[in-house]
Amino acid sequence: MGTGWAAVAISAGAAWMAEALRGGDKQLGGYVGTDCLFCKVVSGEVPSEKVFETEKVLAFRDINPQAPTHVLVVPKRHVGSAAELGTEHADELVDIFEVCNVVARQEGVDSSGYRIVTNVGRNAGQSVFHLHFHLLGGRPMTWPPG
Ligand code: AMP
Ligand code: ZN
């Protein structure tokens, strides 16, 4: 019976892993794959107004802009928030900030200035649990933020 239970536990673990690799698993801080809004934007299932794209990163316009320029820059691979970042995301982070520089120039806000912000969790107002950096510009920004 002991080995039977062990076999059940191992196969349950294997099933979880297979599900996670397939991209349909719910993880801490968000959903991977099918249930994640920005994964759907990345795949094209949800339409977006693309601003710029690299192999690892997509930039698209925010649907509810808070400034004349309001672009979201996201890794194509699912990451729930900045709290889940590790050294394995180093390449994507470099790309993200390079894309921010390109977008700022493309939008004509590079010399006037702009803000890059990412919300983490409830108190910060994170509403989509796929890491995204807001690039806001085209108007003066106040500080501290609300
Ligand atoms: P946050 O509240 O920091 O998680 O930011 C989520 C952002 O995603 C908000 O600014 C929303 O306006 C934006 N948003 C939600 N759905 C879409 C969508 N389908 N396309 C573009 N932006 C979206
Ligand atoms: Zn996602």
C-alpha cells in the first residue's frame, strides 16, 4: 500500500508538472497560459495595438490610457509580477528596458521625460497578474503617486 500511495503521489506530481509545462496551471500570483489576459495578448487571442516587439518582449497600448503616451511592456513568457523575478529573467529584463528606450523615442517623449512603473500586488493596484511595465509620458507627472 505504501508503494501504491507513493506511485499516486509521483504520478500526481508528474501530472502537475505536465500541466505547468503545457501552460495551463494556476500559480501563486497569477495564471500561466490559458487564463492569463496578457498571455492572450501575446498569443494574439486578445487583440492589442502593438507598438514594438522583440523575440522576448511585446509593447502595446494600454486600453485605458492615463497619459497621452501609455504603453505596456511585457515579457512574452508568463511572469506573475516583479516579485517573481529571478536571475533566470535577466535577458528579458534587459530587453524590457531596451524596448522602453525605443518606445520612448518612437513616441517622442524621450527628451520631455516619462515614467516607468510596475505595480506589485493589491495595495499597489495590480489588476493583471502578468508582469507589465507601464510607460507613461506626454504630460507632467506628480510625485508621490496616488
Ligand atoms: P495594473 O493595474 O498595474 O495591473 O495594470 C493593468 C493595466 O492593463 C491597466 O492599466 C489596464 O488599463 C490595462 N489593460 C487591461 N486590459 C487590457 C487590454 N486588453 N489591452 C491593453 N491594456 C489592458
Ligand atoms: Zn501571462
